[in-house]
Amino acid sequence: MFPTLGDLVKSLTGIDLSFLYIFQMFGLMMAVAFLSAAYVLFKELKRKETEGLLQPVFRNIIIGQPASVSELMINALIGFVVGFKVIGIFFNLSVFTANPQAFVFSMQGSWLGAIAIGSFFSYSKYYEKKKQQLPEPKNELVKLYPSQLVSEIVIYAAIFGLIGAKLFDNLENPSFFFENPIEAMISFSGLTWYGGLILAAGAIIYYCIKNKIPVIHMADAMGPTLILGYAVGRIGCQLSGDGDWGINNTAPKPSALSFLPDWMWSYKFPHNVINEGVPIENCLGKHCYELPFPVYPTPFYEVIMCLFIFGVLWYLRKRITTAGLLFSIYLILNGIERFSIEQIRVNSQYHIFGFAPTQAEIIAVVMVLVGIAGIFWSIKKNQLLKKNI
């Protein structure tokens, strides 16, 4: 496993670049997931704008005003945090590389760097506004297309998605939360995808309504976006070994799969980022554990399945003209994928009326049902629209 980018580079090239060990593999792949999703969303929104399905939104902005006190304070605060931690890293590099997460969420840092960078950020905002200041500030109506708002949409989705992912993970593992509440809230090793999806979806719906963007067309654009982001994120789970693996798999690899590497069938996730399992013999360092028994590498399986679903949705996106239908198909395919993988995946179970489903299985079934209902609703609404034309 490769807890950091440095581990991956060393494994591939044999070159040991110490500065790369500060980049956590899971966090790095999460960033790549958001960037790839943002690109796909931009392309889809741009296409829908070209087809006339999405119209521009208008915003009133005031130009020529000096920097407000709140703007100066916000910039000073951002600069303070950046300076405190980033400058602090340079003066405490060994402490940071030993445990980056603990350093980031500690009170360790550079107070001098915080004051210097905070002051610089605040002055930069003041100077920028001063150059643009007019004798008489004026209102200006700005036209923006939804594709130009992708960065805002991604920020909304990221913030609420991470909150939802942590919230649902703690609901799924309440015992760990009550034993270690602070660690449970700040750790990025425990994230529940569906929790993030639900809260992020709510935030995006609110954003669309607020900005008068048709929710149904945004949903269709989000289908391929979400499944691609999920696939890339699961690469991070597989590479870092964050605990999202399957149940024990001690069965011999089938002869039909003999051409595949052994790790694709069963794997012990050595050097996993959460230090789960038993010590690895003669291993020195921070990540020296592997699972006692090989398990199904479920993150890898999900990457393959989700990339396939992305390909299907990407193929259908120009061929389906009924609004809402593509997103409904996404819900069904994603629900089936997750329900299937849960059969060989380690997860907490609930006990309901004699059944023992996992949280993901419950949500997956709901997604499939909502997707089926969405297909009928989309088709019926499209027929009504055609009758009224």
C-alpha cells in the first residue's frame, strides 16, 4: 500500500523523495476526484447551454466600492491560518511528516508566519479594492452561465459532502464515535460515500433553486459526474488501504482468472494507512501492518464497475432527450453496484424486522426504487409537455 505519494514514487522508481511523503495518498486522490468531477460537470453544463436547455443567470454586483471590514477580516483570518500552518511546516518538517493529520489539527504552527501572512492577505484585498474604487460605486448586472458557476457548485458539494460523509460514518460506527469523538470527527479515514452524496445533493438543489437553475437538468449533468468522482475516490481507497476492503477471501484464485495478478483476487493490504492487522516482519517505520488474512479488494472492484457505469452514462447522455431520465438511470446503476459490493464488503449491520442490512444496502435499495420511480415520472412529464406544445 502507499499511504503517501512518496511511498508510491519510491515503489515505482526506487527514488526516495522525502518531500513527497507529506502528500497523503487518500487526500490526493480525493482532490483528483473533485477535479475530474468538476471537469465532467463543466463539459455537460456547457453542452446543455449550447442545446438551449440551460439559460444564463443574472446577478447584481456593486463595483467601485472600497474593501469592507468583513472582507479585510476574512482575508486576514484565511492568511492567519495559512501562515500559521504552512510556515509552521517549514520549521517543524520532521513533526509534520511523522503525522501530517495530527499536526494540521494541533495548535502547532508559526505565530510569526500567521501574523505576517494574515497581514499580507488583508492588505492585498485592501490594495486590490483601492485600485478598482470609483468616486461613485455603481450597480452592474452580470450574466453568468451555469458552466461558469462550476467552481461554486463544487465547493458547495465538497463542504456539505465531507460533512455528510463524516456524519453518516459516525452513525454507522457509534461505538467508535463515543469512545473517540474528536478523532472520529477529524479523521479522513472514515468517510461514508452515501452520507456525502445525500448532504451534497441537498446543498446543490438549494443552490440551483436560489440561482434559478433547472434542478432536473443539473441532476442529469451530475449523474456521470458523481460516478466518475466516486471511481477516482475509490482508487485512493485501494492505494492507501483506508479500511474499505472486503471480507476474508482465503479461497484459491479460479483458474479462469489465472492471468490476473493475485492482489486482484485477494490481498492483505500491507502498509495500510490505518495500521490495521498484524506487524510486518522486519518492517521499520510508520505503516508496518498488514491484515492477518487476505480479503477481497473491494475498492478495486468498485473502480472497475463505476468506470463502466460512467462509460454507459457518457454514451447515453446525448442520446436521451427526456429530462431526468439519465439521472434516474444513474441512481439505479449506482444502487445496484453498491448493493452488490456490500455482499463481500466489511460493514456494520442494522437489525430491522429480522433482517441485518448495512447502511449502504438500505440506501442502495432506496436509490434503485427512486430511480425506477424517476423513470416513470420523467417519461410521463415529457409526454405531458409534448401534449401541451
